[in-house]
Amino acid sequence: MTAETTPGAPGPAAGAPPALLSVSGLTCELPTPAGPVRPVEDVSFTLGHGKTLGIVGESGAGKSMLARALMGLVPRGATLSGDVVLDGVSISRLTGKDRRKVLGAGIGLVFQDPMTSLNPVVPIGRQITEGMRFHKGIKGREARGIGIDLLRQVGVNDPAKRYDQYPHQLSGGMRQRVTIAAALACDPKVLIADEATTALDVTVQKQILDLLQSIQRDREMGLVIITHDLGVVAGRTDGIAVMYAGQVVEKGPTAVLFDAHRNRYTAALLRSMPRLEDEPHQKLATIAGAPPQPRALPPGCRFAPRCGFAQPECSQGPLELVRDAPGHHYRCVNPREVPAAVGDEQPYASATGIQQ
Amino acid sequence: MPAGAPAAPVLEVDHLIQRFRVPGGTLEAVSDVSFTIGRGATLGLVGESGSGKSSIGRAVIQLPPPAQGAVRLDGRDLTTLSKAELRDARSGIQMIFQDPVSALNPRRRVRDIVAEGPAILGWPRERAEQRVAEILTQVGLDPAAFGDRRPHQLSGGQCQRVAIARALIVEPRMLICDEPVASLDVSVQGQILNLLEDMRGRYGLSMLFISHDLSVVHAVSDQIGVMYLGQVVEYGDADVITREPSHPYTRGLLDAVPVPDPHAALPETRLRGEIPSPMSPPSGCRFRTRCGFAQDRCATEAPVLRPIDTGQVVACHFPLHGGAAPAVQEPAVAEVTNTSGQGGH
């Protein structure tokens, strides 16, 4: 499918030829009564033309804040540092209008809940064409024509009629298609889908993911899929970044991340998914405890208090991303061993998925 | 599977029909569904939103009572009980919900939330207090540390633990779980599913487990019923349903489950479109408008549940295996029966 995973080239690999989107050292700091917190800390990745990146993590890992930080949509009082370069233009150096122009037209964003991202009292057609009216000055009949065409592209039936309808007249899946149409209205170079399918039925989720993928291929866009579900990104991304407590703890080409991940949190996350191949009533692997509060981050490895492989060294000093192979980086003091064939743990996601 | 006569089922749902009045008419959310659940057994109900699975759960616990049909708990028909009788009977059947945070009263302390059932049943204070501490410990919450907290001081997973404690403190025979892990993170999902399994073993609980996620349902269920537009379209042992689905809809649901394996080819999306409005279900087979195998017969004749050789029952004229349905069929007996009578392990 998407995964023409030529080693080294895809997704988060550093030093890949001119990246479409390049993020380096992105940090978002929020002031709180108890002192500053960093929901996103030192995040770096690159996304190539026509490539798909998955960003995976649990709630509170900072993935949604990362999407907002990319767009500069952070709460008042927050400070952003680091650099975001979209198609050769460094966004961090832009301000006000210029920034809006580059970001608003260059990056499309699709959120989890279409009912809150759509305005309930405005016909969907006007919401889809808002961006092109603002950024491109396309108005009136021309905007309508493009809007109806966008609805058709995202698989909304009877688009001319739907164009004048309100969000409540559509099903959840259709509404999400509408928000995708709106995100595509300005021909973005990158589309970010932030848990865009989480609220949908699995069947509709699959349809929407298929749709995103086909749109991405047709338009050669960059696509960023943010999700808590490793299953969603498994067959649909070139690269994956796993986030925990605001940091990227592992990133690499998709196949490498599943087969040869080193970070213990990545391993635990993969193991904790219920699988259809397992017998019913088996004890599921879990991760003990809960992610740390941003105000009380453990020193050193932030996952250490929940990690079954933690060593005393894990809690000493900040932990850097280590390069394992070209394009594969992880943060771990006591990483998982990945021998060629068998190891101390089951190789997850083997070709058949059957575990003996 | 025990030989000989199975013990009397804990829950019998008999030709249950549930209707709701909505603007523009009456909506039939559940159309003639029957099943039984034995002691310690878990029946999983799976389907898309609008399939009627939650309506079944609520009708079983009489919230609201079904429009038609019987719901028997230990042989006693809940639909015929008076309000006072029902209040007593509810200690035998409890429910937990999808959003554990909003299911708990935000102004009350964990201790008081959990003690609600005993208070209604008029337990002596000492016994109630003792049992609150016991059940909180069993669900993995230290009573000393958590007893005086309020829901907003807890994580989603901890709130679900409190909800489980509240449901199980009165030692019900039957627990209805309506999407209990849908709003939880994957790592916490496993904790809650393990806890439910643990409680099932400890109390010999029977469970009706409702979820849209087949991989979750599969992890805890003995049998799985697949629902579409108010009807059960396929039913059988959990691993038969997930390994050898016979109904095209079950196949579609399975294909849509995201598989955490980058090497597995993405299955073709056969299940197109969305579930039609239950206000006007399609004639004949209700699934035919989304089915890739539909033929003329499907539009005129409603398929009935019938057993096939792989062990499950399926309501389909042209199932994926098990052979086409005979031309003339017996009058519909939509009897879905839990056969194992007891839990796995």
C-alpha cells in the first residue's frame, strides 16, 4: 500500500532530500500556577513529499498539542521554540499575516470531533469554502463549484444538495468527510489528521482512512496521522513517531518500529493491544500505572516508573535520542534487544501475526 | 462444554423488541432478539452505532423496559415486576457505562458512590463500610487513599474501577458492560478488561459485554452476537466468529479492525456506506443494501438464523461458508443460546 518503505528514505529519517515539512526542536511551554510545563518538548521529524507519518501516543502524550504547535495554534501565554520549515519556508521567522498565509493555506487540519469543529448554524458549503475565500479570494459561484467538487472528492453523496445543508443533517462519518473537504479547500501541502477517526465506527474509520490515503496519493500531499491506535498507522504510514509525556521516545520507518523497536514503552504499547489471534479470556498485557503529570515529570526517563525493565540509571539525568540505524532513533537506557531471529520477547507483528 | 443438562441460565432474553418514539414516527431499535447467558459466561454483542446493541443492554436492565418480550433473571421476568420489586431485583443485575467520569456523581466521594447500592438495600452501616473497603481493594483502589477522593481527582481508568466497584458491591449475578473501555487508552483498556475477567472469576459473574470493537469483545467473550439494525445476524463461539465468520457483515467488521501489523495487507474495504436509518430498514435482509453478495432473493425474503456446520448460527441466504439457505425455511426461531454455561480459563 503506501509502504514503499525504502530504508533510510521515509518519514522521520534525518538528512533526507528536501523535506516537505521539517520540524526541529519544537518545544511548547505553558505557564501554570505551579510553574511552566512543556506538553511538547524538543520534537523533531521530517516528512517527505507524498509521505505519511504516524504520531502515536496515549492521551496526555502531547500529540494534539504538537499538531497545534506546528500550526502556531497554542493557548495564550504559551511560548514556542524550535523551527518548523514548510516547503523551504521557515515558519518560525514569520509573524502575523504572513504566518497565517503560509500555515492556513499550507497545512490542513482535521480534528477528532466533527461536531465541534463544524459550526452548527452555518451551512457546510460556506464552511468548506471559508479558507479559499480568505486565503485565495475565490468567491461566489466559483467557490460553490469548487466546494461541491470537493464534497464529491471526499465521497459525500449528492454533493450539490449537501452543500447547502447543516452539520446536524449529516451522519458522523459524513461530517468528518466534510471537515476533510474543508481542510483540502486551499490545496494544502500537508494534511494533519488529529485522531480524525477515533470517534467513528471501525467500519467508517476504515473508509475515512482509505479516503485520506487516496487523497494523499492523488495530491502528493504529506499526511500526518495522529492516533492512539497503533493499528491505524500500521499499514498506512511510511514512518512512525511514538510520543510519551511530551517527548518523542522512538521514531523510525514503520516496519522497523514494529519489528525492531528498542524503546520499552513502544514495546509495552504494542503488547497491550488485544489481538484477534489470541484465545478469548487470556490475561492481557498491560502497562502498570498512569502517565506522569506534566508538572511532576520523573527525572531521566519519563517512562521509568512504569517500566518493567527500569534500572537505577534510568532516573539519572536527561535522556537523549540515540540513533539505532539510519532513520531509527530511540530514547532508552536499557533498550530491548533485537537479535536477528528470536529474542527474550516475541517479535510482535511477524509476517503472519501468529504467535506460537 | 459440560455434558448433560446445562444448568438453568442466569439471563434469558426472549423475543425482545424495543421501540422508541422519535419525531416522525416510531423507531424499532431491537427487533426480536433472543439469547440466554449461563452462569459465569460472557456474551459479547458487537455492531456499529445504531445496531441496537446498547438498546438491548438497557432493555435488559429495564432502563427503559422493552416494548415486547421477556427478560428473565434467574427465571424471574423483570418486565412484569412492580417498581419496588424491580428495585430489589436490580441488586442481581448491574451495569457499567462507556464514560466512567460522567457516570459518577462529581460531588460525592468515592466511598459514598460505591456505598449507594447498600444504602438503597438498607444494609447496616458497619457491613456496608466493611464491604466498600473490600470491593475497593478488589478493584485495585486502596480504600484509605481513594475513599475520600472525588471523581475529578481520578483518571478515566480509576473512575471505571469505581464504577465496577459500585456495580459489584451488591454481588449481582449479571453485569452489563456497555462499551466499558471505549473511552480509555489502550494501556488502561487492558487493565480494565483484566479486572473484569478477574471479577468474573471471583464472583461467578455472567456478563453481557457490548462493544463496537471486535478485538475487545473477542478478548473477554465466550460467545459473540453480531448485530445489524436491531437484529442478530450471526452468533457463535468467540473464536469461531472471529476465525470463520460466515455472515458478510461480520467479515466486513473484521476487515475493518485495524491490525497492528505493518506487513499485513490492508483488506479491501467491502463494507461501503453507512448503516441505514432504523426508521425504514430495507426489505428482506436488512444488510442487503451494503452487501457485496446480495441477490434478488435478499430483497424479498428475510433470512432467519440457522445453524451451519462450523458451529455458529447465521441469518444469511448466501453466507460466506456453510452453504446457501434452503429455499423453504422454517418459521423464524431467532434463538441464540449460550452453550458453554460457564466461563473459560
